Amino acid sequence: MNPQQTEHDEDQRSLAEAITSFAQRRDHAATDPWPELAAMGLPGLLVPEAPGGLGLDGGSMHAVMQSLGRNRLTTPFAVSAVLCTRLLLELADAGQQARWLPALASGEHVLAFAHGEPNGEHLPRHLSTRARHDRGDWILNGRKTVVPHGGESTAWLVSARVASNETAIFWVDAAATGLRVERYSCIDGSTGADLWFDELRLPTDASIGSPGMNVTTAIAAATDAATAGLCAESAGLQSTLFDMTLDYVKTRRQFGVAVGSFQAIQHRMAEMLVAVEQSKSLSWLAARGLNDDAATRTRSVAAAKVRCTESGRFIGLQSIHLHGGMGMTDELPVGRCVKRLLAIAHSWGDARHHLGRLVDLMRTAPTTTAPAPGSHSLPLATVA
């Protein structure tokens, strides 16, 4: 991506407009929008062209996710088309990529990353799920909890420890013997899942790449990509909440005038607009820097997640307050947007987790210098 690019280019805007056009045609109370979006090619956005994908970049991902947020479309895009795609691209060998990527790009498979465990950590330091060799196969035992979009998936990428105590990733189909899945609805309308593995037997080639082959590094890069996508979705949702609230205060009358004419309300709306623009800027910075070095990527993604979480909470509360009692109801889109923002805030690490990542960076590099012109670097003071 052009390092000087500061906004979506024409192709990226066309992607966003296509999603908006689709959203305007459909009933938001209708069935899952993902099959129709898959027909548009979105699952293959980051998949190279050779296996049937579009071969696009982080800027295009940002345009799609922001448009999904603006149009209130909750989908497994960030998990399946971003996180799991990146894991396969970084870890799978040529044969595995040729086998799995076309099905992922076409939408035949919807993947989720089963990594979280009952200990509650975002990125478990000590995985309790174990895999061992047995007569040429892999045997998997353990449990995964609160798998984002796990209930909508046809297969999962599952992390586990092997005998050498290294981390490995396994492809697990929904029909696998020895797998128990409990699906449930989440607050934002998506479907999560808990997975149990009881002597689950997998073929040798179910292991993606080789155990320990930069798996931890690949997981960090993939979850950062998904987090950047969710930040873009959050920015889109915040924009929609701002627009809905602005329209409402212009038409809601009190004491014979629109409440939007009151100076206190104008100040609130101005603060909301600033928060929206900050979320847009930092989410864009995170998306365009996904291929930077690990420290720069971590800093931009973590800063974006902290800002989007704080802004999302602020804008959600202001929108509900300014809409009055009906802002709390499910009949009004405001409440549904706020629920999705809440889910995003706790996906792939909350604000506290990402503040910890920023602190760790400061400890390893206590002094910072001004970034070079055109650099993607974000001064740590930005998140203060």
C-alpha cells in the first residue's frame, strides 16, 4: 500500500458502496447476510488471486469493515476472511493452501479461530488443549470457549500444545468424531461456540504447517489483523450512531424548539464527532500498517483498539441518553449498535489488554523519536 495514502482509493470506495447498496436493498430483520456477501466475493478479499481470491490489502479490508459497521451488518468477515485467511497464508504448506483457500475464498467454508480457553485469557500463555501423535494421526483433547462466530462456522482452526510444548494449529471439521459443539447466541446477534475435544482423531495433514513454525508470531499477526478490522467496523458503527443522533436532535422538539438548538446538546454532538474522527483515523492507521514490523504493527493496532473502545463507549452512552428512554429498546437501531460495539470492545483483547501491550513496548523502547516523514509509526503519547 502506498505509505502516503491517507484515505480510501477509488476501488476501495467502490467496495464500500457495493456493501451499502446491498444493505439498502435488504431487510435488516431478514436472514443472515453472509451468503449474499459471500456471493460478492468478500470471503476471498485477502486470498491471493491464484486460489480464487481477490488478492487485496489492508486498506480494502478497512473499507469493507467500516462499511459493514456503517450499515449494521454483523458477519464473520473479520474472523474467517481476515484472521483465519492470514493464518493459512502464513502457516499452511502449498498443498494445504491449494486444498483449503479456494473453499474459503468461495464461501464454501466459514472458519473461526478456536484459541480462547476457560482460564479467560485473551491469548493464553499456557494452552491446556493438547495434541499427541498416535499411529500416524493426531489425537486432540481439551476445550475451547467463547469462540467468536464459532457457531456459524463449518470448520475451526484450533490451537493446541504438542509433546515438544510448542504451539500447533489444527484444521477441525464440524463433522469430526470426538468433537462436541455448544452453540449460543451472543449479545450482538452473532453465534458463539464452546468446543470440547475428547480423543478427537485427526489426520496428519490436519496440522497446519509444522508445530512451532513461527506459530506464535503468526497468531499475533493474524489477531492484530482481525483487531484492525474490528476497529474499522467500530468506527463505522460510531458514524452511524452519530448520524442517527444528529438527525434525532434536529427533529425532537422541546419548549417549542428543536433540542439540537440547545448549546449543551451542540457541545455533546461536537464531542461525539471528534471521537468518531479519532476512531476513523486510528483504525485506518492500524489497517494500513499490518505488514509493518511487529513493534510498529502492535503499537498502531493497540492504540486503535484502545481509542475505538473508549470512543465506542462514549458515543453509545451519548446516543442512548440523547434519544431518551427509547434509546434502550431493541426496536430502535441505537440499542443494537451499542450491543455490537460492546462485543467488539471485548473481542481479541479489551482496552486493558491492549494498554498492556503499549506499556510493554514502552518498557522495551523507553525513548521514542519523531517518526520519519511517511512513516506509519504512532507516537505512544497519542493514546494518553
